[in-house]
Amino acid sequence: MSTPAVADPMTELTGLVTRLADQVTEQGRQIADLAKPKAGQHQPGQVFGAPQVRSGENPLGSRGYSFLRAVGYASGVLSADECKVELSVHTRLHKAMVDGGGYKKAGPNTLMMPFATEHLGTYADQGLVRDVRDLLAAGVTGYDWQEVTHLRAKHWGIEKALSWVDETAGGSLVAPPQMGELIQLLRNNEVLMAAGARMIPMPPSGRAVWPRQTSAMTAYWVGQSQQVTDSTPGTGDLNLQARKLGVLAKIPNEMFRFASISTEQFVREDMARVMALKLDKSLLEATGSDLEPKGLINYAGITTHTARTVGTDGNTFEAEDVAEFIGKVEEQNATFKSWVMRPLMYAALANRRADGPVAGDRKGNFLFNMLREISTDMDRRRGHGTLEGYPVFKSTQVSKARTKGASAVLSYILGGDFADYIIAASPVVEFLVAREGDTMVTNDQTWVRGIHYVDGAPTREASFALCDQLVVG
């Protein structure tokens, strides 16, 4: 009878380790198979997919959307792995607006960045709207607003070249309260929006048309067996056509490499500021052309009011003008809701007094009813005053260069129902990035051209009144 062979301990140990390794490998393969996206799911490079193992930046981390990173990728300074959040947002915006919504881009190679998420609902589902809004807010959460305010006071105007080291041109930026997305800054800078103008999304076709009635039918008293006179109501259209509002930023490449949250917020605010001011000024006063919308004060259908005191070199708005101005709007069956004027115009009206016992001493009663109470004081701290019970929105966007006679420093007062003014705006701004060129190469800069499609017009011109050629004082 033969003796059984004794197993070598090392051989058994080696076999056990091999079997364990095979089991771990198989389990890892099964886990990887379960983690792979099924048909219709997001791919690993997308920002809103299921949790997976990724290389490079984790787009599901806490970092929000960065305009600087998006531009840095487009300029070649940053890699795709460093900008997965921005690339995913661009991809989803392109798919929703261009592929699905018929939106026409300014150029095939432009990068789409969010501008007004509340208007994305025209093109995208609420999931995309919510995700993009959260990412935009996260991109500037926690910045130092005092530092950004200080920098903005020193360097105002994105048309100048920024610097990452020069304190007077955007340098010394460190981490920035949450200010929201770009469109919020646009609203805060526009006096038309503050006064109540409505903003709607620009349709995918780039053109919005509203049919409207321009005149009413006529009723007649008729006798027995007499023919009733026929009448036809007048109709017309309100057309808003997408117009290009552009901005050019010259950004040093170091800002993309070493950008902080404050840098991001500073660039957002500056770019929003110049676009807001240009849009607001045009919608108020532009003569209108194929490129630029017509300003509200240049519409022939708005009611005009001549101030009570007429002068050769400018008129003076008197206390009697207030009620008459309001009445002229109401005579058009419109509702008067607010005023728009320059800050110093409002200050002059608020301070004007009647003559006292001695003619010309201006020590008598205040001429204008500003409702001088606690509620009015609160309104002033909120940025607007009150005249005859209606809010006054003050802005230096209102011109002080109107002319009459020998004077070229006059202004105007505008009033009415600003809810009857519509601004149609695209929910995205398109950026084209350029790095090739003698100046850009030698200065190590990236030039960014932004295009935003927008237009505006009154739905009912009779809802507004204008008193022009006024002395500011």
C-alpha cells in the first residue's frame, strides 16, 4: 500500500492566492459592467451622468461653472479634462437649442455659455435649467464682494485689457456674496427692467411677432329698417428681430491658469455691466437702424408733454405738470405706474420750494408731492423715490445732452406703464475665442468676442409719455 503524497505548503498557498486574485478580478469586472452606462444614459465625460470612475477633473464635484475655464479651453490654454463642467454645459445647450430647438448660432465654432436660465425653458427641460442655474451659482459662491467692488471702481470697462498682476486692471483677485448668474447683473443695471419692462426668451427663429389691434370698430345708432354702417378694426404686428449685441474682452492667459473665484466674478460683472448699459441706452434713446433697436422716446405713438414753463434754452418742469403728465397717459386708457428720470432731476424736483415772504427766497412750501414719510425714505434707500405716489426710477442712462436753443445739457422725464415694454433676449451668449495675431501672441493674451441676440419694443406706445428738453434743476 503506497503512502499518500504530502502537499507542499507553499504550493497550496500559491494556489489559494491565485484563486483569490481571480475572484477579485471577476468581481471587479462585474462591478465595471454594472457601472457602464446603458443606452440613453450619460457618458463619463458628461457632467450630469451617474457616478463613475473618471480621469482628470471630476465634474460631479463641488466646483461650479466658470466662464474663464470655458474660454481657457476654447483658447487651448486648458485641457478638456480640466473643463468637463463647461464642456458638458455647452454640449447640452447645443443639443437643446441648436439640434432640438432650431436656434441659429452666430458661427459654427462659437462656444455657448448660459446667460438667462429662466428663458432656457423655451428650448430645454426643467432638469437642464435647474442644473445649469445651480452650476452658475456655485461658480461664484463665497467671493469677497468688497474686493470685487474695489477692483470694479478702479477698472471699469471690459473693453480694456485685463491683468492678473496689475491691481488697477483686474489683478490681486482672491476668492468672491453669491451674486447669481449673469442675467441678474444685466437686470440690476437696466432702468427699463427696474421700471417694470418684461423680458421674454427670444424664439429659436430669432423673430417674435405679435398681432395687435391698432384701431377699434365703430358703433352707430340706426333707425327702423335702416342699414347699419359697417366698420373694420385696424390691425398690425409687433415685430422683434434678433439683433447682435457684441462685447470684446482682452484677457491675459495667466487668468485662465491661475483664476480664482473673485477673478471669475469680476469678469462676469464687467462683461454684464457693459452689455447692460449699451442695451439699456439703446432701448431708451437710439434712433433705430437695421443693427440697433429704436429707443422708446423716439416712437411716434408715445404721448408728448410740454413743460409748463417754456424757455428759449430749455423748459422747466413745474408742480402743475405732474398731474397733467399722468392724466395724458390715462387719457389714452392706459395705466400710469412709474417715472424714469436722471437722479439730479429728481433731486431738483424734491428740493424745489415756493417763494417765501420775500420773492425769490424759495423758503416756502415744497412744490412737489414726494410723500415725505417713512415709507418714502425707505423707497429712497432701495434706489428709487416717489412722485405723486408713483415710484421714480433714477438712472444716469437718461441723457443730459438733449438740445434746445443754445443749450445742449438738457434732459427728459419718461413715465407710464413699463410692463407694456417687452425685451426679447436669447438665453445664451456665444463666445468666439482668438489667440492668433501679432498683438495676442506677443502679449500672451486671449481675445474673447461675445455675441448676444436681443431686441425690444413697446407693445402699446400710448402707455408712455415723454416730457423733453428739460433743464436739470
